[in-house]
Amino acid sequence: MSAIHPFKAIRPIPTNAAQISCPPYDVISTEEARLLAADQPESFLRVIRPEIEFDPTQDPHAEEVYEQGVAALEKLIQEGCLVEEDEPCMFLYRLVRDGHKQLGLVCTVDAAEYRDGRIRKHEKTRPDKEDDRTRHLLTSSVHAEGVFLAFRDDQPVGEDIVTAMHLVASDRPLIHFVIDGVTHTLWRITDSSDLAKLFSEIPELYIADGHHRSAAGERAASARAEANDAHTGQEEYNRILAAIFPASQLAIMPYNRIVKDLNGLDASTLLARLGKVGEVEALMDGDPRIPAASGTFCLYLDGGWHRLTIPEERIDRNDPIAGLDVSLLQDLVLAPLLGIGDPRTDPRIDFVGGIRGTEELERRVDAGDAAIAFSLHPTSMDELFGVADAGEIMPPKSTWFEPKLRSGLFVHRFESAEETVR
């Protein structure tokens, strides 16, 4: 079963939700956050990227930086920009981008379900990023950003959940705005008992995005439990803020790759060696630069585009990891031909989210930032489920979900100052 809970949300007042909300902390750099928040005193970036309030030489992991994030949140509350609900509730959250719509449920979930594998993961977390998010939680006692979860809706109870959410979404929304080409709409649910009952029949949830936040949420919950001699398991710190969406409504974009050099090869030699991996064709003007099917890659090299198609007999479709396009590229091209051993740590490789388009790949190569770029076919939700259900871990940067959840629209305070010092 999947347990979901209402919570006393801290949220923006409707009139300034657009100005307060911001992109998630992990999709923009500190410098990008600094520019976005300039002349925007109410920006939630001051909460989730508090290092922007300091000199660029400041260590972003210093204690005073985390304390600044707490102060920024409390300032927004004191000034009335953010308000706290009087009673626990849930929310519906709809995102619309270029005709694509997804409607999910904002609630809290049990950290214990992440711990025992009922909230399933597909990515490996980096210790430094996990430590950073854990310190943020333990310093602030709030989940400032939710985890992006998915559930299988190709089953009767899943269909019932979708129907129940659409009924709520027929009412007048609490918050509605458009920013950066995405329409964000929230509805408050005061009686969530029916949805909680339906979710109790969902056997597992899946992390779509937010692996570090999930791991940090579990670590913070365990730390608070260990420090509380009267721990019961029902305390608010046992829960993680989440937005849960039907899997069929989610859109995964590719996570493309660029490599800084050709590992001592020239372009013609590399193309010849790629011809031994699969079929290589030159693309003409007007040909799509995004692969139409799994097992196919488009690559930009020496001012031109080519398509590489891997023979089906070289693809193990029964292996949830080896059959992924990101694995095929790594195992057949990046490692043996370009010398990229560990893509998590090799400084010669970089990753470009599919939202930036193939034009960004061309720009990076033409500018000399890279020697070659690879455009990939997106990972599917079924592939994500296969990896997570097998208890396996995808290669790094395998999925890019779009549209992204907007930060600052809902915050979960899991422990008051009085409780923290008890």
C-alpha cells in the first residue's frame, strides 16, 4: 500500500505566486539563480539557493548559508508573501506546456516507504548532493521542494484516482498563472480521505525526479527519530513532501551527451569506426535530428549530422539496463571509442537536457566546447519501471522530465522550533 497524508502547507498568496515561485534548485546553477533573483526580493530562489546572498567566494555549504535559507523563508512568511494553512490539506497541481497536460496530487508520503523500497528509485545519488540536501532539511525543518513521484495508472484503482482528481479540478482553482511557457494551476483539497483510501491500494510509487531529495528526506526523518526518545512513528518529520502524477501523463525528454574531444581520433576515422558499431548515414537538411526509435542515435560532428543505427541483434532487450539507449551509447561508443570510462566523474563528458533542443548541441560543438554531440531517443516510463522494479540503477542522466515542478508553491514544515529543541 502507499500511504499519503495531508499537511499544513506553507504556500504563496495567489496574487504573487508567479513572482515567488522559481525553477527547482537542481536545474539551474548558482550564477543562473543569482541572475534570476536579481531585483526579485520575493523569489523563492533565496530560500533554496541561499548562497546567492553571499559573495561568490563564499563556501555554499557553510552553516551560515543554510541559516540564510531559513531566514529567507521566515521573512517571506512574516511579510505575508507566504501563508500557512490552518488545517492539513492536499492539493492538485496541473502543469500544461505546449498542449501537454499532467495533473498530480501534492501530499506527504512516508519516509519508511522509501527506506523499504515501496517508493522505488532508478538513480544513484551523489554523497555530496545528498549531504547538502540533508543539511538543508535538518537546519530548516522544512521540505522546501517536493519529490516528483509517479504511479501506474494502467490498473482499475489508478483509473479511479485519475477520475477523482479530475472531479476536483473542475472546481475554481486556488492559484493559476503562466510563466516560462508553462501554465501552473493548484486546487486545495480539504477532504482527502477518498484519495487516501484509493492510494492505499497502490502497491508502490516511483521516483521520477528528486532522488537526492528523497534520500535526504529519509535521512532527516531517521535523524529526528533517533534524537527523539518519545518517537512513535507518527510525527510529521516521518513524512516527505511529494507531488504524485499518473505515469501515462508524464513526458520524458532525452538527456543528450557532448564529449570535449575525439580521444585522439579525427572525424573521418571516428565515423569509420562507428560504421563497425552500426549503420552510419549522413543526414540531409530537413532530416530530424532526434532519433525516431530506440537503438538509434543522431550525432553532430565536424559541422554535419549523422545517424547511427545499432543492429537489433546487438541489443539485449531482456536486460533492463543493457537495453537502454544510454547504456548502448556508453558501452558501444563512449567507452570503447572515445575513452569515457565513468560518465559520472569523467570531465570530458557533459549532459544537455532535451528541453534545450538539438540547436544547443550544435552551438556547443560549433563554439568549441565539445568535439561531438549525441542526440538520444528518450527513455520510456516502461523502461524506468523495469529498472526500478528490478532494483537496478540507471546510468547517470538517463531521464529529463518536462515540465518541471515549480518550487515555492508548497512547503512542508515537519518540525517546529519548539519541537527541534526539545
